Amino acid sequence: MSDAISLAIGQPLQIKSLSPQASKPFAVRIVAATPHTVTVSIPYDQGRIILWPVGSRLEITVSQETENHTFTSELIARDLGETKTYTVMRPQAISRTAARTVNEGMSRVIAVTSGKGGVGKTTLSINLAIALAAQGKRVYIVDADLGTANVDVLLRLSAKYNITHLLSGDKNLLDIAVPAPGNIAVIPGGSGLQALTQMTETQFSHLIASFNQLDGLADIILLDTGAGISRDVSNFLLAADETIFVTTPEPHAITDAYAIIKVTHNLACQAKQMLIVNRAENQPEADLAANRLLGTVNRYLGREIEYIGYIQEDPIVSRSLKQQHPFQLADPRSLPARNIAAIADRLLNKPAPAPAGMTGFINKMFSLLKGK
């Protein structure tokens, strides 16, 4: 369905589940619409409500004056209150290339962090997201740097809204999500998540309902956190399913990486922890830095952290930053792009903990910020 097809409140549609157990289409009507979604009445069959789970793949038919248009969508939210509705994706909204089956698991929430600034954490997050999307995964980046959020700047995005507008209730999740190059999407950041501590239980319930949409939309959510060992950063690491620590081979960067790893250890972090060495001259230098850091972690903290790869220093990285164009797209055959692709492959093919999803992440964040 193209952008030119009108969708108006009250307009009838035919909707059918693509589950193997589904039998027939049902008539519904549009009750609300946004640039990204359509909300429809929940169908009934002989007085019995037809309930499908969030994540269900659907076939929707729109009747126009001269022809019918059919498209495949996904159920991203449902409201079983007084007015029972389903919310589905418009076909021209944020692209999602990977097919999902009904009741497939929650989104993997992976925090990307570093012990200090200037190690290339955000650049790595962006290019890793693009590499994961190239393997058919639906990937969102949440800019969780509460001080200097800049994912949108590095991607040359025009973001009207950010996560603050979501928490205030002014916008929903898909209003603030911005499609980005490489078939990914970005949730622009700011200081918004700090407002969780002032939220009422009712506001928090609305927030959970909104983030439940993201669990229906994303396979992987990358949290680009701030650098350093502040409480804001450690809360993100404690709430995520998995954490990637980024360092460079420089001794001071390794020392700072050890410091943030030690903080998470002292806070009894249960997330799976991984390491990437950025800006290495070559693989031997990267491996040496990784072995030095991981040996220290194992010796003094008794923790096992998985080394999942390195990115080689290359002029294309600085050029891509100046041009605000990710090197994963500008030159996918470059050494850094191939390094990132290898890391993405390892992330997708190695065992991962059962994800709690974005809803679980927000619940854990809320508990941490409230001091529970």
C-alpha cells in the first residue's frame, strides 16, 4: 500500500491472521491513525472476541473506489479496555525485514558502554546496528547518553521529538522513532529517562504499554549509554540483558574499562558481558589488549567476559564521521566494516540469555531508580 492511499477514521478494513491456525478474514473499522500506525476495532466472530497476541503477522485489505489493496503488517499493541482495539503497522512505516512468528521471544536489549569517552562507542553502536540489520534483524538504537546524546547527529537525522516527549505523554513511541540509514531506527535521547523517578504509577503503566510496542517491533535494541562509571550508566547496564564494553588498546582506556567492569561486578550485575577492542592497529594488538584486560578481570573479580571482536583503525572511520554517513554503508568492504560484520555474526550465532525485552528493561530501570 502506498502513501497515497487514504486511511480515515471509520473506514472498513478486512483483517486476517497469518497464523497457520487462522481460517478467515474479519471486518473491522479504523478508530485512529498516525503516520506510522493504524488502530482498528477488535474483530468478533458470532459474538466471540478474536484475540491475537502482540507480534502476530496480519494480512490487511483496504477497499478503495477502483480496487482493493492488500498488505502484510504486524500487531504491535492491543487495548482491551472499554473500547477494544488493535494497533498495527502501516506498510510504509519503519521497515522491518525479518519475518517473525507468532509469540516469538522478546527483544534482546544490549547496552553498549565504555569506561571513558572518545573510544568510538557511538560510532560502533551505529555501524553494529546496521550490520545486524543487514542480517535480517529489526534493530533500534535507543540513545541513552543522558549528557551528550548524539546518535541522531551522527546519522544526520532530523528528530523533532525525543524520549522526553514519550515520558511526558505528549507522544507515543512511534511518533518519536526516526527511520535511519541502513534499515534501522533511532529513539533520540536526552535526559528523559531520569524522569522515571517522578512518574506516577498511572504514568508508568502508560509507559510500559508504549514500550510494549517496541518489543513487537524490534529483534534487537542497542542502548548507546554514556561513558564512565556514573550511577546513570550503571543503571542501564544492570537493567539490560547483555552488555558490550568498548575499549581501545591504550593503557588508560583499558584501565577505565576495568573500572566500569568492576563497578558492575560490585553491583552484582547479571547481564551477559562482552568486550570489543576498537581502533586497533591490527589483530595481534587487539588480542593483546583484550587478553590483558580479561586476564585482570578474571584474576581480581573472578568474572568471565567474552571477547567478541575488534575494529581496525582506518581513515574511513574519521571520514564517515565528518560526512555523517556510517562506514558500514559507505564502504562495506573496508576493514572496519568487515570487522563489524564479523562481530554482528558472533552476536547472532552465539548463545544469548533469554531476553526480558524492552518492557522488562524499563521495569528494572524503574526499580533501580526508585531504589527498590
